[in-house]
Amino acid sequence: MAKILVVDDEQDILELIRHSLNKEGFEVHIAMNGQQAIDKAKQIIPDLILMDVMMPIMDGMEACRQLKEDSTTKNIPIVFLTARSEEFAELAGFEAGADDYVAKPIRSRVLLSRIKAILRRQSGSTREESQKIEFGNLIIDREKFVIEYNGKSLQFPRKEFELLSFLASKPGRVFSRDEILENVWGNEVLVVDRTIDVHVRKIREKLDDKFIYTVKGVGYKFEI
């Protein structure tokens, strides 16, 4: 039974989502602001977090950033729930480390489909053969979800780690955007076109603008 933490300051939305998830057999926990979400996530270590963006005390963006920076919660998938449907808001969510984004009003079937897709991918990734990929001063530890660069351990949000690991699995090969989206986010997760660019930029900043290169009109490749 997967544990889902639902975070929203509107009681009726919490009850609607809890009812839908309980019917599907999920164990549901709730929080009503970002600070409660952080405290609860550290306590129960949920399999996935559904989090509203606009909340009192601490909003969802800040809570997401803090969760992704903490070693105990950084690999928990986070799906934002928000009435803000503009592209810039969606990009801001991915900047903060979110794995997906669902606009209100919530449609139960869509929400359940997204949740199950993310949990399937997460389950599949944990069954992959553990291994390290080493390229000189860069080590990608797939078992521990840790990046070592120039002798230092770096904390990468889950999607940044998966994107770097995927590109590094075949150095020199150019991957199209469609291939990257399918293998890192999955076909059932809807993201905007610039999502890959946002994640690549953040990886480059952490790795001194090395390793990931743009092939104009095609996609990206990993090279030493």
C-alpha cells in the first residue's frame, strides 16, 4: 500500500482527494501548509507528495525546495496541485524540483493516472541493477542517488539525477527531446517543452557547465 501525503489549505479539496485515493487503496496522510508537509514527510517518508502551491505559513514551492535539499526526503516524488495554469508557474514548479504538475479543478481520473504512472516508474527504477558510472572526476552512483564531482558529494533532485544518468548511460549519443521525455518523465506525465531545458541548465550550473551539450535542432548528449 503506497503512502500518499496530500498538502492543501482547503479542507474540501483534502477530503475529495483523500476519498478518491482511499477508494484506490492508498494510505493517505494530510497536511495544511508547507511546514506541516516537511515535518510530516520526514516522519512518515511517503511514496509520493501531492502539494498545493499557494498556502499560508509556507507555500508549496519553498516546501518542495527544502524537501529536495534534505537527504531523507529528496527522492520522494512531488506533484503540484494548483489553480495557476500559466507556463511560467509550471516551470517554476519544475525549478523547485517537482516531478509533475496537475491543475485545479482536480479531476480524479487524471490525478490517479498521474500518481500511478509516477509510482510505476519509481518502482521500476528501484529494481534496476545497482551500478556506478565513472567519468574521471564525475561519479554517478545509481544505487545511492548521489553525484560525486571533484571529490565532493552533490545533492541532485530526483529528475536532475535521472536526466544526467540517462544521458551518461550512452556517452556521445545524441538523445532527442522525445526520447528524454519518454525515458525520464514517461509518456503519461505531461510537461511543457522547456522542462528539459530547465533541468539541463541546473545540472550544468552544478557541474561547471561541462558534460551535457546541446545539439541544435536535435537534443542533448553527454560527453567528457
